[in-house]
Amino acid sequence: MAKNQQIYSVCTICDIGCQLRAETEDGKLKRMKAHDNPALARNVCYKGTAAAHIHNHADRLKTPLKRVGERGDDQWEEITYAQAIDEIAQRLKTLVAKYGPETLAVSTSGWNTQTTHSLDRRFMNALGTPNYISGVSLCAGNTAAVNKFTYGWFPFPDIPNSKCIVLFGHNPRKHSWTPIFNMINQARAAGAKVIVLDPRVSEQAEVADMHLSLRSGTDAAMMLGWLHVIINEELYDKDFVAAHTLGFEELRGRVNEYPLDRVSAITGVDAQSIAEAARLYATAESACIPWTPITDMQISSTSAIRLQGILRAITGNIDIPGGEIFGGFDPNYIPESKIGNHEMLSAEQKAKQLGADLHPAYTYCAQEMLSEHTERVYGYGYADIVMGCYMANPSATFRAMVTEQPYPVKAFFVLGNNALMSYPNQHQILKGMLNQELIVVQDIFMTPTAMLADYVLPGDVFSERNHISDYWNWKLGMTLSQKAVEPPAEACSSFQFWRDLGHRFGFEELFPWETIEDMLDYRLTPSGKTFEELADANYMYINPPEYRKYRKTGFATPSGKVELKSSVLEKLGFDPLPYYREGPAVSEEYPYHVFTGVREDAFFQTGQRQVKVLRDRMPSPKLFMHPRDAEREGIVDHDWVKLQTATGEVTAKVLVQDSMKAGHIRVPHGWWYPEMRGDAKLAGSFISSDAVLCPDDPEFLDYEQGIPHFKGFPGRIVKLENPPEGMSEQVLAG
Ligand SMILES: Nc1nc2c(c(=O)[nH]1)N[C@H]1C(S)=C(S)[C@@H](COP(=O)(O)OP(=O)(O)OC[C@H]3O[C@@H](n4cnc5c(=O)[nH]c(N)nc54)[C@H](O)[C@@H]3O)O[C@H]1N2
Ligand SMILES: Nc1nc2c(c(=O)[nH]1)N[C@H]1C(S)=C(S)[C@@H](COP(=O)(O)OP(=O)(O)OC[C@H]3O[C@@H](n4cnc5c(=O)[nH]c(N)nc54)[C@H](O)[C@@H]3O)O[C@H]1N2
Ligand code: SF4
Ligand SMILES: [Mo]
């Protein structure tokens, strides 16, 4: 243990990664508490302080399990880790011999398993499969990939120093991404203006300088409107545009197709407010548009993400204080992009990456068009920022599991991800999983996804492992995360899993590390330090940014400029300029615009529904409706309803709220019922899960990335007399 006796661990209950302090007693985690540095102490939410309730939960998986009943029956025998890994390796070898290596698909999100260090990609690349899918395909990873088309990297907003902050839906709160919430408040206290675009009066909208209540799913149109104002009123940074961009005249032509009356008709926001917001943003001394998942989940997602980049660029907010900072790789830490060994996978195997034919944006096919430019500017050919730049398309992957076309996908490994519920079209995912010959799940609880596995491996948690958190190359810096207690004896980290599997496949040379600490020491070699030395120093640092680096290096795009008109998209046969595409229309049968999301303070995504202290705060799923809509439907606050779409239905309790936009309905993400385990199909994971609602046939997806339209799809409401059978709003054990 470190000389300082304090144990600092990075919380992975959500993905923002606050450093907390661990307090232990008799070898057990007693509690996680706030940092001793007052500035960091504010960065803790009540999920973080509930960590001991999660880590010590009675339902935590402690022993590897092997399926004994039919798939999904949830019948198991306990086996040792050694037996599990031997059998998994043996069965995977048989499947690879029969179907080829591309038969293996892997799903993970990476932040809660923490210790993977891209060894999953290293293993997959050595084996020969490109079929890696991830929750980051709907969250930041895909944004990173699309940002690279415009200016070669995914910048991080300098919120604390910004004079104008634009939130496209993004709604950080005291218990939801607390550090970002604090940064926005800090900037606001220093005079920053905040513009919120959100159909609802969200918490951020309530205190914003401007709130534009746009129709869900119309963000790309809104930004085209902003550009119309900024270009035609000449509010852009002419010097930057002239010196560093390509395609401005073509962009102007496209933008002129979106005069404000058209944008107003699409978005439902009056032209004057649109113009005022655009002016406020463009004329601010510095401004940023922090990343938002809202534009990651729309039918015009690629255009919306590109438009954010274009706005940042032409207003001169790139790589300046208070703007958007291009970090690059951390010189002190070997990046996951290198460890992944993407060079090792042959072009022939890369070409098999599922979904690359129709929706290539974040697959190897599109991203490798940037490799030589990335290497020129950033020193490595592969920049897997936020682990999201070389993924297969999830919808295409699950379809291949069902149809066995273009080839059979028969082995599915899922680590720290509730895959069944974390992509669109849960019905198809289930079918695909039922058609597998080998499913391996690593998790800390028996999730609906784990219930479908052949082998379930108990994962470790952040208080049980050493780690250094870098920010997935999105921003520069390293934060120490120390082990406070031992994991359950038969638990396995994601490091251990991939390392041991690698050894079973004869890849010993590629996996020379024995322990997580060896791995960390290897990654730290450029810094000249070891993990132990860092631990002694309570290590946490953020590299001071170097501004306007592009003046020396150019941008990591084919032209070396900011490509307002994207040469990569053009080569791939897509519209190289941003555009707006309408999602499926509401109708008499399905009259409401439905969006998923509005994260719940009590949980992270599909997790923690079994943790009493958290579930007590939010016992059941809530659907938001405007009072006028509720009245028309004969619904009052706290009624139970079904929300139905053409593809599925979700049961939830209604909250009637003035803050909701009329004609809109919110459904939450990630609801299942651990208390129903054994009684309802897959622990009630088909009762209230948003993932059943959206189709994912290609015509319903964003063209370039194949992203589903979670923001503004048509639905209707049916009143229920009773809550779902077996659901408990009170009785939870642990
Ligand atoms: N339908 C639909 N899909 C979505 C979204 C949506 O709104 N709707 N949102 C998207 C977004 S924004 C994101 S960020 C992704 C999130 O995707 P993920 O981050 O993968 O989140 P989950 O799918 O909830 O799965 C997390 C799993 O990790 C387990 N877990 C928690 N802590 C640990 C740990 O320390 N070790 C191990 N081994 N396991 C742990 C939890 O029990 C849980 O089963 O999902 C995306 N997918
Ligand atoms: N407590 C807690 N905190 C979390 C998480 C969690 O699960 N729990 N998850 C974390 C993760 S992974 C993520 S990605 C973030 C997500 O958190 P946020 O970025 O805040 O996203 P949401 O909470 O899903 O939705 C934010 C707002 O988007 C609005 N909105 C809906 N449709 C649209 C639209 O089409 N356009 C626009 N402009 N706005 C729209 C909604 O009304 C809502 O107020 O939260 C993170 N923080
Ligand atoms: S915001 Fe809360 S859950 Fe997220 S990392 Fe920080 S303490 Fe953990
Ligand atoms: Mo997310």
C-alpha cells in the first residue's frame, strides 16, 4: 500500500470517473467518501458514496457459473475460474475452426471493467475478428469517430474558462455527472452565458440564459439555422476560415437551403430566438459545445455531430482557452490505441467487419482513411478515442447472429455491459443470443444478459483493483485508482480474462504481463515511473494544454485542414455536407414524439436496480407527460401506463410535469426488475426497457453510422389498471 495510507480509487459507478477515498474495516470496504482536496470533494454524487452497498451486496456474483438448463433458464452449476477459462478457450477454438475467427463478437463499454487496456482488441486482432461492439456506439465513441472526419480528433471542452456554453440536451446535475455540473456552475459564476436546447425545461434549462424548446430529433436542423445566421451575418472567424478550412463556399450553399422560416417550421422554435442564440454563441469571447449523447442517438446523428464541429471551427473556438481543446495522446502513458494492435488484423478480416458495407463511419473502413494523417499529427496511426473508432455496427452484428448472414456469428462475449438492453431492438438481440453456441458474460450481478450465457464470470469492482484512469485519449491526464480490498477469490478482472484467454490460444508473447500492475508499469514506461511510485505520490495530473497546435501540425484530415466538406464521407459515397433528415412521423395512431433518456440520479444506465439505498430513491420507471396531454388521455399523476410503438411497448408510471413539452413523452432507459428473477422472463427485462421500442432496420438508422433514432419516434399511451405483476416498489433485500 502507498506510504500516505490514504487509498484513492476512481469511481466507476458512472463513466465520469471521480477520485474518491476508500475507508476499510477488517478487509472490507466500509465506505467511499469524498476527496480530501476540497475542489475535488464536490465531485461526488450519492451513487459514489453508495459504493460499499454495491461492492458488498449480497447478490454480487462470487463464483464462476456454468449453464446447466436451457439457455436463459437461469440454472447454473458453480465451477472454478480455471475450469471456466479452459472450457471457454476450448469451445471458442472449436467454433473458430468451424466458422472462422469472425464468428466471435465482443460487447463491452470498458469504463466499469476498467482494467482491459484494450487487451480485448489485442486478443481479437490476434485471433482475426473485427466484430467489436460497444455501448459507446451510442455515447461519445461514435462522436469521436465522426469528429475525426472534420478536424482529425475529438476535442474536449474547456468549460471552466468558457464564456458561452451550449448544451444540446445535455443536462448534468448534482447527482448526474457531478464534475461537469460543477464546471458549468464555475463558468457561470465567472460570467459565462449558457444556452440550452431541450424540448423540456430541464434542470439546466431552468437556469440558462436562453432555452430553446426544440422538437425532439431536430438538432441538426437547428444547427443549420444557426449557421445560416452566422454565415449570412458574417459572424464567423474569417481569418480562421480562410487559413484553416476547406469547403466554406459549399457549406454556405447548403446552409442557404435552411432559411430560418424553414428551420423554425422543423424545430418548432421561433426564428428570432434561433437567431439570437446563434449570435450569442458566435460573438462570445470564447464558447464551447460540450459533447452530448443526445446527438449520438438520432437519425441525423452524423450531420448533427459534424455540425457541432463546424460551428466550433468557423467561430474560431478550436484549441483556444474556453473553447475546445485538442489533447492528443498523453506522452507519459502508452495509449490503448497502440496496445490494441490494430495493425495486426489483416485487411481481409477488417473488410468483414459487420455493418461496414452500409454504415461505415465508425468502422475500420472509414476510420483507416485517416490513419496516415493521424500518424502525421499525433504519432500513432490508430486513434481509438473513447474506444469508439474501429467498431462493428451493433444492429448488423445482432442481425448476423439471427440470420447467420453474411456469415454465422456464433460466439458472443460480453464484459461489464448489459447488452440485451443496451442497444436498439431488444427482440432481435434476444433472438441473436438464443442462436449462439457460446456466450460468456462477465459482470458483478446476474443481469438479464448474464442469464443468457453459458458461462458467467464474476467481475471485480473498482475498490478491488489497481488502475490508472486516463480519459480514453479524449482529454489529457492520469488519475490514480488504488485497490482497497481483495476481490472475491474466484472473481476475474477483464485484464485477467483476456490475458488468460490469450495464453490458452498460444498468444503468450502478445500477453507478457502477469499482473495488472505489470500492465500499468508497461503503460507508464514513457514517464519513467512505476505504478508504485505514482501511488506514493497520490498521482493525479492534467497536462497543461498547448493551444492552437494546428498552426504547427495542421489537422489530421486528408487535406490537413478543417474539412467543412468531408472528403472521407464523399469518398464513401455519402453527402459530404451536413443535412437534416426527418425521423419517422407521428400519426393519428401514434400521436406522440417519444424520446428515451433523461438519466436517473439513482442509477447508472441499466445498473443498481437491486441496491436498496439507490432503488428507494427511484422505485419504479417514470414516464413524463405534459398536463394537457395527460388530461386528453384521462391520465393523472402516478397512473400506470403502457407506451406503445409499432415495434414494442414499455410499462411505466406517469409523472405529469409542466416542464415537459406538450406532444412529447419521455421513457427512461435501462429498467429491469432483479426482484422478479425466477418469476418473470429474464427478470422482467421486457417490461419496461426502452430498447424494445425502436426498430433498427437500415431505413430507420442514421445513414453514415447506422445509429437508431431514440429522440423523437412516434408512440401512443394506453392507461393500465395495475402495475406489472411481481414488481416491487418497496421490498428489496440488500
Ligand atoms: N436502448 C438503449 N441503449 C443504450 C442507451 C439508451 O439510452 N438506450 N444508452 C447508451 C449509453 S449513453 C451508454 S453510456 C451505454 C452504456 O452501456 P454500459 O456502460 O455497458 O452500461 P450497461 O449496459 O448498463 O451495463 C453495465 C454493466 O456493467 C456492470 N458493472 C457495473 N460495475 C461493474 C464493475 O465494476 N465490473 C464489472 N465487471 N461489471 C460492472 C453492471 O452490473 C451492468 O450490467 O449504453 C448505451 N445504450
Ligand atoms: N445519475 C446518472 N448520471 C448519469 C448517467 C446515469 O445513468 N445516471 N449516465 C451518464 C451517461 S453514460 C450519459 S451519456 C449522460 C447522459 O446525460 P445527459 O447528457 O444529460 O442526457 P439525458 O439525461 O439522457 O437527456 C438530457 C436531456 O435531453 C433532452 N432531449 C431529449 N430529446 C432531445 C432532442 O432530440 N434534442 C435535444 N436537444 N434534447 C433532447 C431531454 O429532455 C433531457 O432533458 O449522463 C451521465 N450521467
Ligand atoms: S458522478 Fe457519482 S457515480 Fe459518477 S463517478 Fe462521480 S461519484 Fe461516481
Ligand atoms: Mo452514455
